Amino acid sequence: MSRLAIFIDGGYLDKIAEKEFGIFIDYEKISGEIRKVVASTATDIELLRTFYYNCLPYQSNPPTPDEALRFSKRQSFYDYLSQLRRFEVRRGRLVFCGLSDKGEPIFEQKKVDLMLGLDLALLSGKQQINHVAIVAGDGDLLPAFEVAKTEGILVWLFHGPRCSKADGKSTYAQELWLKADERYEIDLAFMQRTQKIR
């Protein structure tokens, strides 16, 4: 029996869901839908685990009431995800980098790509999976893609509508798209099947 691991960059998927489609995601449903897509090309695929990577919201010291509330809600959400069947939540850190020219705060995720890449490389190197589905758009994952492919793992990239569009320049997202064995564009129909019913 083949085994699949799913890796989700939560920040990337949230942007696609909210900005492209205006949808809130049911993560249990999205894991099942990704498994169905991969299973459509192979028989008997067991889901090893879905790994979810993201950061808690930034809090100043001391935090404002709004920051504390946002932090608490996100913490509760991650606790909920951790309780889903075969789900693992990995948390990075959100760092304040300064202000933009317009005076808006700039934040940067730390450790998320590294943790995802390490988990992918470790599972691949230990031959614990045959397929990997990655929902991400960051070219920093290219070395982990290459390790997985070298180990004979079939690498699926689930991406937003703009990832594969050529704009005349070579981007990291395009390189990720080119390196994947299989590609699946996340469209409105897919997102509607994974929508959280409120």
C-alpha cells in the first residue's frame, strides 16, 4: 500500500482561500480532497499524516487587547487542528521587521519553510512515504523537493491560480511548479468542496 503525507503552508493556503475565493477552509475536508486527487492516479493510498505549518499572530510587549484576542483565537484554532485525526501542527514564529513606506507593519515568518523542508526530507529519506502533496508557493522548498524525488517519492504541488502563470521572469514559485512531478491548481470548485460551513 502506498503512503501519502500532506504538507500545508497555512499562510499560503489562507491567502489563496481568502483573497482568491473568499472561503474559510475546513482542514479535515481539504486533507480528504487532496488525498482523493492523489488517489485518482494510484490505488490503495493511505494517509500517513497532514502536517500544517504556520505562525501565531504577532504580539507586542505588552500586547494590546486586540493582539491578545487574535493570539488567543489562533492558539485555539491550532489546538483544534492538533486534535484532528492524523494532523500535526508545526508552529513557526512571526517577526516584526519594521514599517513599509506607507507606515504599515511588515512581518516575516521564521522557521516555517525550514520545518516543512526538514519533515519532507526526513520522511522521504526513511522511505515512510511514496507520495507527498505540498500546498506551498515558496521556492525555499526546492532542495527538499529534490531530496524527495531522489528518494523515489512522487511529489505533488497543489498551488494557487497564479503559480504557473509565466510573467516573463523566473520566480521561485515557478521553479517549484517546474520541479513537481504532478501539479494541481486549486480552483473555486476545489475550494467549495473544502469550505467550512459556519
